[in-house]
Amino acid sequence: MFRCLSYSRPVGISGAFRGVHGIQGKNSVHPTRWRIAPFRSIHSQTPPTPTHTPKPTLTHPSASKWLYSLSALIAGIVVVGGVTRLTESGLSITEWKPITGVTLPRGEDWQAEFDKYKQTPEYRMLNSRISLEDFKRIYVMEWAHRVFGRAIGVAFILPAGYLVARRQLSRGMRWAVGGLGLGIAFQGFLGWYMVESGLKEENFAHAGATPRVSQHRLAAHLGAALALYVATLYAGLASARDWAVGGGGSVSGVHQPEKVLGKSATRPLRQFRVLARTGLGVVFLTALSGAFVAGLDAGLIYNEFPWMGEGVSPPWNEVWDKRYSRRADGADLWWRNMTENPSTAQMDHRILATTTLIGTLAMHALALRSPGVKKSLPPLTKTLLNVTSGTVVLQASLGISTLLYLVPIPLAAAHQAGSVALLSAYVALVASLRRPGMAARVRAQWEKGLLQAQSQRKINTTVQ
């Protein structure tokens, strides 16, 4: 902008003078040659950009969509598994063949499979009169359940490998996905472990025994499936929310999620968050208790509501039956009655279901009536509360109807699907109150700093 001008001046000019006025020089013994540089204000210096710090990695939205799809498949297999149990099809396949069992038998292979089934306690004690065609129907039901499980394994492995290879998962999500993979593999083992309990002769050697899978293993199988479903759905919701926060967007209808849901969250909101998490735990326990009701055929007794005989609960000596204890000191009396006594199992399920219903509706009423809670809750949370309350009423209605009508298959299957729907509503409710993750908060600050740096550079360019 300016041309160089030469003049003589004694050596030694103030550094401050040079810094402010932009005069640059090179010292020598003789008079120095000075150059006048363009004027630059000390206030117009470009601030350091956040590119000098690593950009926090967040899970890509495609991973969230994959987790949603995977959770939907898990929900589907839970319902299919319920129908498999209701149709008493679970013991029709007597072997576990992960590879060759993908295809259905053909021709004479059907008779070979039927002959294997004839060796089971279930055939000899319950189904000795069924025909080959009847056997095919229950076989196909169990086969579909197993193939569904294999499909979930494929739907997990291939996308997970792709997302890891493309570095589209955050560090924490990579660990979470690894845990989900182990859970899916363990669930396959639990499925066969459960079926095996219904094929062993020694389990039905005592008088009055009924060939069926162990209710303990059934509860473990269902509980693991529901836990896997909750974890998968929550991971998808959490990663999607973190991506939105990291990009400076809003979540749960809140434009400043860290201010509303973070450390500065109001006390009513923090307390409501605890209530929602507690409700999710109670719903899970209620569904788990339903597995014992199903495994013991406890839904076929006391087909009335709210009474159980002459009162709201059976007689005490029936609920706390000493015959179920296998120890001389009776130390196992309480848990054996809860898991092996049909009357106690149904009463426990009723208590937990009623607690879930009343607790959910009370939580909704609190959000509507308490000014502090109503003001602090995000808009999405309020909407999900409506969904949760409606779902819990529907689920209670399905449960009562299933009991009154002696467990018809369509109603019972709908009731099991309703438990998954209620869990889904609660998971979404809890996720709507989740504080954004650390990586998302850092990423949001990183993006904000980058925008500020870019704006400052544009201003400096304009000034110059």
C-alpha cells in the first residue's frame, strides 16, 4: 500500500512505537532503513480458531436410524416369542443348528423331525395324539422365531462393522455397540438354554409335572430381550439428541438444552427426572413378573378382577405355601413362592401392574397441577407424558381382559406387545429429560467458536 521511504535516524526506536504505528526496521551500525507498513489496529487481530483443538467426534445420524431399526426388530421378536409360547410351539424343534437350521425340512425330513419330537416329554405326556400336519404348524412357528433371531444378528453385525470402519461412531458409542453385540449373542444362548429345560426327562419325573420350559429361564430370556430393547432404543435416542446439540440445534423443544437440562436445571425438573427413571424400572419389573405368570400358566386361575377369591388377595397359606420350600430351615420359602407358586406369581403381577398404573397417572397429574414442574418440563416431555398415560391405561385394560377371558391368544399377544409399547413410551420420556453428553456440549462450543472466528475473519478482511 505504501512505498518504502529511506531516511537517516539514530539507532533505537521504541518497540511500542513500532508496534502501534506499524514501522518495521532492521538495526545496523549505520543509519537504519525503515519501511512504513500498512496501519493495523491491535483490536483487529484475528482470534485463534478452534481448529487448533481436536473436533469432538459424535455418532452420525445414520447410526441412530440403524439403532431405531434394530430396536424395532427386537420388539418384533419379543412379540413373536410370546406367540410361540402361547401356541406351545417352543419345544417342537429339539436341536440347535445355527447354520443348517435356517431352512425348513422337506419331504421325508418332516417325518424325521416328527420322530425326534416323539421322544420328548411334551409329546408323550401332552401331545401324543397330534398328527404330522399339526406338528408342522407348531414347528414352523418355532422355526420363524429362531430365524427372526438370526436375522437380528445379521442386521447388527453388517451395519455395525460398516459404521465402525467409517468412523461414524463416537468412542462411547463403540463400547455401547460392542455391549449390544454381546447381549444379542447371549440372548441366543439363553433361548436354547430355556428350550433345553423343557426337553430333559429328569425335570418331569415327579408326580403332577407338566412338560414346559423352566419359568426361571423363561423370565431370564424375556428379561434379557427387554433389557436389550431398552438399551438399543435409548442409545439411538441419546445419540440423535447429542448430534442435534453438537450442531447447535434444539432438543425436546428447548433451544438451550444445557441451560434447561444441565447443571442449572431446576429442582422440580431434577426430581421429575428421578420419578421417570423409577417408573421405567417399575414397568420393567412388571413385565418380568409377567414372565413367571406365563411360565406357570398362572393366568388360568383367579380369572376375576379386582378380586382373587374372597378378597383382593388369596388366603395367606396359599400365597406363602410351605410345600414349595426345599430347605429344612425354610430360607428359600419366600423366593420359591414368588417364582414357583402360581397364586403368588399372579398376585405379584397384579400389585406391580397396579403400582405402574397409579404411579404413571400420578406423575402425569403432578406435571399438570404443580406450577414448578409444569413450568420446567420441556414441551416434548409433556407430549410424551400424554402418550405414556394413554399407553398405561390401554395396557392395564388388555391385562384385565386377558385374565377375564382365560388368556385367549390374540389378547395375550396384544398384552405382551403392550408391555413393549409402554417400555418404549417410558424410554422416550426418560430420554427427553436426558442432559446432553459431554462430547455434544464440547462440540457445540467448538462449532460456536468456529463461527465466531469465521465472522471475525470476514470483518478483518472488510476493514483491510
